Amino acid sequence: MPTQNNILSAPGLAEVRARIDVAGKKAGRTADGVCLVAVSKTHAVEQIHPILEAGQRVFGENRVQEAEQKWPELRESYPDITLHLIGPLQTNKIKQAVAVFDVIESVDREKLARALAGEIARTGKNLPVFIQINTGEEPQKAGILPREGDAFIQLCRDELGLDVRGLMCIPPADEEPALHFALLAKIAARNGLAALSMGMSGDFETAIQFGATHVRVGTAIFGTRPPIHEV
């Protein structure tokens, strides 16, 4: 169990948890109905340790290679970690992704879904997935278009046998996120999907109002991300 000192060493996490609790109560929901995914991308193991000591166990990473480097060591000390892939997944990284992640939130195209289903079948691993919907229909952003969502969900769930738990979206930066959260919730509801991964540091309270079951928060917990230096 986290101690008071552990919690005080992670003030950003404590504040985010408090805000989730307040937002949940305003929406008539309980705090345990919202899973906080702490986005640890680009943050070093040393920065993640205080968050783990404060009791956080669900984390999100954007890149397979980075997750492979960081999380095996952390899992040795914290075997109950749940790790979500929240960034784009290339088909040539599927084997590694299935090995290191516990949930994949970014299933966004048929080729990926088929390859992922094949690797899951080969390994026998129980791997829940979310389908990413491009609610803003932005050409530069990954995700299934909303009008194609129902057919793609059916393909993934019924034909490919993927364990589809819910939907994920990243609203356009310059648009009202509530519109996109409402759209994602509508698509999920008509397909009988209970989980909604939506909302980040700047808008997770709004996402909770619209039914988010998972919020992906990085900056508000860890602070500003360091620049990425490609090697």
C-alpha cells in the first residue's frame, strides 16, 4: 500500500486523482469507474518509480521500442503493472507489442487487425484491444473514420475474434473535445462496447462527463515531457 510520503512524492498524481474523483461525482459516477492511464512516454525509469510507489499501476506508452527498454525492469519489482499501448502500431512491431503490452488501444486498420489476431492466436495471450476512431477525420491522424466504425468493429470482433473492449479517440487540438467524446460514446453504445478511452491532461474531466472509462494523462502527472532525441 502507498504511504503518505509516497503520495506526497507524486503531487501531480494525487491532484489528478482528486480531479477524477470530483469529475466523477459531478457526472454521478464513482471514482473506480474511471481508470487512470498514466502516460509515461519519454519519461525515464527514475521518474516512473515515485508514481509506482504512490500506488499507480496502469501506464501508457506510445512506442514499442521504448516500452521494451523500460518496463521489463519495472515489472520485476511491480508485477501487477498493466501496460497500455496508446500510440500507433506498425505491423512489423506486432510480435514485440504482444509480448510487452497488456492492452492495445490503437487498432486502426484491417491489415493491423488481421496481423494482430494472428499473433495473439499464435501466443495464446489474452490481449484486450481498443479500436481507435478518427473522430475528427484528420488525414494526418490514425484511426478508423466514424462512418466505417461499425463495420470495422464487427470485422475485428466477429471475424477475427479480437477481444474488443472499447474505443479510443484523440480529438483535434483546435476543436471542442466534447463533440468528439459524444460521438465516440455513441458509436460504442450502438456496438455494445463498454470501454471508452478518451481525455488527456487538458480535457479528461470533460471526457468523464461523457462516459470515459479510461483517461490518458501524462503532463499533469509527470510534468512537461523532455524532448525526444532520435538515435
